[in-house]
Amino acid sequence: MTTAVLTTQTLRDVRKRGGMALFAFVARALEQVSTLVMTLLAARFLLPAEFGIFSLANVFVILVQTLIYTGIFQFILTAKGDEDLIVSTSFWLILMLVGGASALLAAAAYPLQWVFATPELGFVLLLLALAQPVAALVAWSSATMLRRKHLARNFRFVFLENLVALVSGAVLLWSWHSLYALVAARYARIAFGASLFILGGKTWPRLTFSRPLARRAAIFSSNLYGSRLLAFLSRYAADVLLGLFHSPTNVGLYRFGNRIATGATDVLSQPMSNFASTQFGSAARQDLDLAPPLARLSGTVALLTGMVGAVIIVFASDAVSALFQPSYLAAMVVTYAMGLRGVAGVGQILVEPAFAALDRTSWVIAYNLVTAVASIAAVVAAAPFGIEVLAWTQAAIVFLSTLWAFHLIRWKGGIRVSEAVWNFAMACLLALAFGIVLHAMRQSGFVTDTHGAGIRLALHLAVSGLLALVVLLIATRLRVFSLEAFSG
């Protein structure tokens, strides 16, 4: 009887953890889904030049957002000490940092428009900059709830925020074929998120501020901010150079091709990055070994992003031909390269939370310094040869950066990486086999042209989903894929 009761209770616990993990993943992934849907709608209703203006403006906004979800955000998750004092001091710090950065971006908006010789860029930048301090409050509230283990409430709010952003953004762009619909959609997301997290989360800051704690947070965060700046340069230098030396159309094509691939893989990788920060931070506070979370996250992230990348490479051109303006087909080579970049970037996802948990954030900036210099040098060398060479060069650099990340984690972090590297390699092989089967299926013609382009694509994707479940089961048996990676 006791064994039966224990077994039943164990099964209930497993189902509960599995359900929470799945919901947490869906809630966080929905943000990337929303961004991807907006990109797809933009490709349907806007010209590449119009989408290029928003994409170029968004590059600079992302630079401000590094202050929101890096540094102080991770300090809240990992810092030991008086919880109320930590979250209150962090609130005032993040508000001052993001407020100052937003003011600088607003002041630079029209000078940047002149530098890039791109009409409307200044006004779009100004509008986006003004909303960032409110977005910082949402991030602080979310980090506070995660620290206090209010996981269910946090994930409900994340899900609702992203769902409203998806619906409101789609309605705005569908009814208003303008780049300002993209700006309005960003405002809708931030406004609803602020009301939801700040009011519903009940995470009010106290009027307390500790200078010693602020200095400690600043030291902890400075290296992370520096490393994110370098990572930003390595990821978006291509957009900036294309904007300087070419037209907004080239920026729009490059960003569309990039977003189709990275938007789909980021649906997986961005939530997993948040899970990694939470899991490594929790393990560090309990003085636990960091090798197990590193191993399960590396295999899980690589397999999921690899399979999504395979789907993108096999079916992207069919999707663009069926759904979007033909002018965007010129971006397909970029999409193929960035589809591989997703799985190649596992090390970039894990190196920051690992060293943040060890409180050795200086090595994060060292890592990003090397990768940023290599990436920028590659961009400068490849840019004259067109967006295709540029994209494939970046994919190669990202793969090398993952090998560098594993080496640095073992060398300077003292964490065992053998299991993580094995899981990463096995995940890549499984994703490759998955992609080969998909390509063979597409070439076999089991779905004929008589079905119509849209139906044919939907049937291919449905079969791909079923095959992906089989691969996940195999990976679970091989201990390459783990549901435990979705906790936190």
C-alpha cells in the first residue's frame, strides 16, 4: 500500500513539474513567437525598405535593453543577503541606468538619422526610446518574483503579456500597413506588461537604498554590461554596416532573412537562456555542482534549436513563396546560414549564466571580447562580398565561439564540461539526421502540387512535428534531452 501511494504521489509530482515546465516554456517562448509573427506580417504588408528602417532603429533599442535583462536583473536572481534590501536597491539602480540610457538614445535619434541618411529613422528611434524605462520596471518585477519563487504567477503574467502583444500587434499591422504599426505594437506590449506585473505582481519597491549593496551590484553588473555590449556588436555590426554603406532595403532583407531563422530558433533559445540564469543562480545560492545543469541545458538547447533550424532550411523558401512578397526571396541564403547559427550558438547562451552564478563575471567580458573582435573582423572582411557571404561567415564564427565557451567554462570556471560537450555533439548529430529525413521527405513528392502551396507546406510541417516527437523520445533515452532543463 505504501509503495502504491508513493508511486502515485511521485507520478503526480512528475506531472505537476512537467506541466509547470511546459507552461513556463510556452509563456517565455510566446514572446519570440510574437516577434516572429510581426516580422512575417511586416514582410507581407511592408516593403523591405520600410522594414529596414524599423530594424535599424530596433538595433539601437536592443542596446538599451541589455541594461534591462542583464546585470541588475541577474544580480537579483543570484545575490545572497537581505532580500527586501536587494530588490529595492536593484529597483532604483535599474531605473536610473535605463532612464539615463533612454535619454541618451532619444538625444541621439536625429543625429543617427543624419548619419544613416534614412528618413523617419529619428522619429521612430525617439518613440522607442521613450518607452524603455517602463520596460525596465517590468523586468525588475519579473526578476523579483522569480527570486521569491512565485513561479506560477510570473509565468502566467509572461504568458498574458505576450499573448496580448501577439494579438494587438497582428491587428495593428493587419489594419495599418505602416512601420508605425510596429512602433504602436511595441507600446501596446510594454503598457500592458507594466500594468500586469507592477499592479498584479504586488512587487512594490521600498524607499530604501543601500550604497554598499549598490556598489556590489555595480561591480557584479559592470562586466556583464560590458560583455553584452561586445555581444551586441558581434551580432548587430552587420546591420549597422549595411545601414552605413548600403540602403535600408539591404538592411531589411538581411534582417528579414536573419529574423526568419533566429526568430524561430529564439522561440527556443531565449526562454532557455532565462531558464539557465534561474537554474544556475539557484544552484549557486545552494552551493551545488553546476555541471549537471550545464550538461542538460547544452543537450536540450542544441537539439531543439537544431531541429528548428533543419525545418527552416528545408521549408523556408516554400513558406516565403507561398505567403510573402517575392522581393524577400533574396534573403533566403541569409535564412539558411542563420538557421545553422541557432544551434551553433549554444555556448553563447550558457557562458553568461554560468559565470554569473560563479560570481566571476569578468570572464564573461573576456569571452565576449574575443568573440566580438572575431565577429566584427569577419563582418568587415565579408561585407563587400554581399549578404550571403556575410551570413555564412557569421554562422562559422558563432560555432567557433561555442567551442571557446566550453573551453572557458572548464578552464576558468572549473566546471566539468565533458558531459555537456557530449550532449552538444549528440544533439547536433540527431538534428542533422532529422534534417536529412525532412529533405528526403520534401524531395519524395508525397505531397503533390495539386494540394496548393499553403496546404502542401502545412502538411509538410505537420509531418515534421510528428517526426520531431520521435527524435525527442530517442534523445530522452540517450539522456541528451531532459525536461528538467525547463524548470525555473
